[in-house]
Amino acid sequence: MKTLSIIAAKAALVLALQASSSFAADISGVKIADTVKLGDAELVLNGAGVRTRAVFKVYVAALYLPGKRATEGEVFATKGPKRLAMHLMRDLSAEQLTEALNGGLNDNLSEPEKEKFKTQIADLTATMADVGAAKEKQIVTIDWMPGQGTRVALNGTAKGKTIAGEDFYNALLRIWIGAKPIGGELKAALLGKAQ
């Protein structure tokens, strides 16, 4: 019996170590995985940080790519699937999510780009309405799937329709890592620089 309990304890320890090693970071109490599977590809965590608004923590953002990249130019030039994950730290309505994304796009797109992406932005707005209210501890992911498009999911369940155009996905990423990001510290964190 004693041998059996020692074996069980060792097995539990091994499982605990494996579980803890699958997380790259703990940011404000949110555990961030060091890799994610997207389609057939395994993506690595490029960086993660907290999105704050005023004094409130809104979500922890995590950027996953096929390999580490240090600049926004390198991220935009990267081929293959990509993921931006938002681990919510408070409840957000569909309107709040949509306003935040549209505000970030407005800050980072020229007027001709806004016109170019008008259909995709409308599709994104409809998709965020389909997401509806997102609750604290839920995860909203925005994925680029080559040959398919941009896909939004809530806790792994796809919402709305897939939106065409890698250039549109990169336009979305500019919200976080563009010339006018929603937060300078968050941009640095997503590009793998310490906060």
C-alpha cells in the first residue's frame, strides 16, 4: 500500500510539473499558455501584457506566432497562422468590444484604408454582435487562418463569419502593435519586451 501511494504521489507530481510547464507566464493572475494549436500549426507565445483603461484592468492580451518576432514589421511580414487572445478581466458588452476595436482601427488606418476595409469592418462589427456580452475569465481570440481568413471565437466557439484578407488581419493587429497602439507598454509586452 505504501509503495502504491508513493507511486501515486510521484505521478501527481509529474502531472503537476507538466501542467505548470505548459504556461509561459502568469500575468495579473491570468495563466498564459506558452504554445497554442491553430489548425495543424503550433504557435509560440510572442508576448503578453495587460490592457488597462483608466485604472481598470480590462484583459490580458497574448500574441501567438509561428516563431518569435521582435518588431511590428516582422510580425506583419510573418506568414502562417497568427492569434491574438484576450483573456477578459471584467465583463464587456458587444458594444464595448466593438467600440474598442473600431476605435483602434480608426487610430491606425488612413482614410483610404478605412474605405478599402469598409466591408471587413462591417463584418467584424456583425461578428462582435454575434459574440455578444463576454464575461470575466472568458477568452476572445482573433485568428488568422491562411487560405481562410480572420476568425473570431469566444472560448473556442467560432462567432460570425470568417473575414477575408491577410491585410485586414494585419490592420487589426495594428490596434495593439501599430504606430498608435492602445497602449505603449502593452505593445512592448506583445513584442516580447519586459513590462
